[in-house]
Amino acid sequence: MENNTQLTRRLIQSDKAHVWHPCTQMKDHEDFPIIPIKNGEGVWLYDTEGNKYLDAVSSWWVNLFGHANPHISHAIAQQAYSLEQVILAGFTHEPVVNLSEQLVALTPANLNKCFYADNGSSAIEVALKMSFHYWRNTGKQNKKKFVTLKNSYHGETIGALSVGDVELYKDTYQDLLLDVITVQGADNYDRPAGESVDEYVDRCFAQMDDTLAQHHDEISAVIVEPLVQCAGYMRMYDKRYLQLLRAACDRYDVHLIADEVAVGFGRTGHLFACEKAQISPDFMCLSKGLTGGYLPLSVVLTTDEVYTAFYDEYTSLRAFLHSHSYTGNPLACAAALATLKLFRQNDVIKNNQTLIERIHYNGQRFVGHKHIGDIRQTGMIFAIEMVADVDSKKAFPWQQRRGLKAYHFALKNQLLLRPLGNVLYFMPPYVIEPEQIDWVFDIMEQALEIAVKD
């Protein structure tokens, strides 16, 4: 029988032989072996040799209520004994009906219809196709283009990549991508000293307004990540921009797609970021935390108006042409229902305010640091941006991989961080304790010093 060291060695060797990992230059693991994880509990992950790591990034922002949460695990197990999967074309089931009812009740007004998919990127594809197809069905066939914000990210399938603005992806896959219009947003990082937030947002929004005024006849939708561009280095902007955008989309007859895949389910301090901005989009895309981090599931919520544009006799050929094999999977829906129940039972949004305040308090330790160009927080999302020079905000060269240095130091000290370039961020499960937040910031502070050291 294998001991722990033998198991670890075997898994690493076999992994190297057969597994191609996401967002990874596999050659890196010649020097830094993959870590085999055996189990999780709460905020902790445990490897095959018993080492533990506090999951400060919620395993790519999906985990809300801790690993191996008994409430969600039980709900999935119970569902598995009755129905694991059924085609959602021509059939339905209780979990998907109940989940849809609850999501409609929780999300902003007028989002009354739910269309399910498997992941965040797929949800974006659904929303893009649905918007385009709506205009086709309503006789406005010139409305084919999409407007996106600079520095945005919406996923890695072709349509989702097209409406993103990640330079590396665009350079590599440009020949495959849709032609979109990219507009400067209102990133707080770029706000000049002395200019108020409202003045800055109004000035930045002028470019979006001009774009819609000039091209609305050919624009299908504007797509944004409300309040936080998570994969875009956790850059944040004010809710006023969303309020102006909603009004402009109404004025110019353009759809608004809210990509809440990463920021939904309490990450911004509200259940949904659009709620914080007091707006209702035409399409809202949800995934990640939807199942508490257990199973792949996404949903696009939209309006009765959009739905009605597809509702007709079969021979009109107006039906929405999109499907996934596991659409509305009962096990995933059961996990989502259990997750929503935890929100209700534990008054999570209110209780998270204590954690948000503790994060803010700890963040103050970075004020005045000679290599921190920005300290930012929106709800349960916190980030610091390392720079070579504070006054000019000159970035460290990306080739130096300073975030990687912080990552390795943190792992050696029982903390899982996954920096975005020169940005160290913290987006924990909601079951984290205040004292654990203090400890995370202690390690993060030490990791920072390692990362910026010449």
C-alpha cells in the first residue's frame, strides 16, 4: 500500500504525463511541481502529504461557503438518488423550476426568463447570440456589433474572447474573433488626483455616449462586468458609470448585458453588482458562485420582451437556436438551490459586512508603501497593485513575474494566492473567520516584500 509520499510522487508523475492544465505554461512545473490536493474543509485545502493551504481565491472565485460544505454536499447526494440528468428539451424537473423561480425573485426587476448553460463563457455566448437574434427577429438586422470596455474579460470561447480586451488573447486569436467596438471605461486606477469621482465618470462616459450616438443602428448590445473587472487585474469603477450606461442603452435602443459571472452572489457586498447600482440589464449572466463552487452551471436571465421576440409558430423559424447536453442539470440545480438556502438562512450579505470591514482595516497596512500603486476594495474583493514607481505608477516589467514570487512564498506559508500579473488580490469564501483574514494579510504583506525585492 502506498504511503503519502509515494502517492504524491505517483500523482505528480502521472499528471505530468497526461494532464494539460488551464492558464499554465506547463514548462514551469519542471521547477515547481503540481500540488496534488486530497481533500478540503471550510477555507482549507489539504494535499496528499497533509500540508494545508488557506484558499484565499475561492478556487478561481467559485467557492462561497467552504470546501465540502455538508449542506450542499447533502443536497447533491439526495438529488443523485432520484434524478441525475434529463434532457431539458421537452422535459423539465423540480430543481430547475424551483431554481428559476428563486433567481427571478432575487435578481433585478424584469428579468423573468432563465436560459441555462454549463459555465460562464457559455452564458456569455448565449447572451450575445440572444441579443443578435432578437434584433434579427424584430426586423433590425443591421444591429450586429457589440461594444465592450477596455481591459474587459468575458471568457475564453470565441465569442466571449471577442468581446474581451485581454491583449495576449487578442494577439494570439485575432483572426478568429468578431469585430467589436472597444471603449475606454472609468477605471478608478486612472482617475487623476483632484478630479471627483462623478466628474471623472462623466468625462469617461462621454466616449461611450458618443459611440452609441454614432453607431446605435449597428450595435446589438454593450457588455460589461459591473463594478469590478476581475480578470482585468481586479480593476474597479464607480456605480455611476453603470447608471449612465443603462440610461444611454435605453436612449439609443441598445441591449445591456451584465456579466456577473465573477461578481455575482455577494462578492461586491450586494447579492448582485447591478443591485448596488440600482439598474436592471437586459441580460444577466451568472455562474461561478451559483452552485457554491460545486458543479458547472450558468444561467442567462432576460426579459419578457426578449423572450416574446422568439415566441411564434415553429414555421416562422424564430426559435432560439442554442443548447448544451447538460442544460439545467438536476445535480447542479440542487447545489444552486442549497447555496441560495444558505444565503437566506445565514443572512450572508448582512453578516459579510463584518468581514468586509475587517478586510478594509487590514488593507490600510499597505498605505504609503513605496511599491504599491493602488489599494482597492469592492465588498469581499480586495487588491493591491505592485509598481516599480508609485508617483508615475510605472509597472514592473511583466517578464519579471513578481506575482509568481509572491505566489510561491505564500504556498510555503500555507496560503493559496494566485496573483494577476503584478496584482495581489484576496477573494475568500464567506466562511472565513476575522482572525484568519488578519493572518492572510500578514502572509500577503510578507509575500509583497519578497515580490518587490530587487
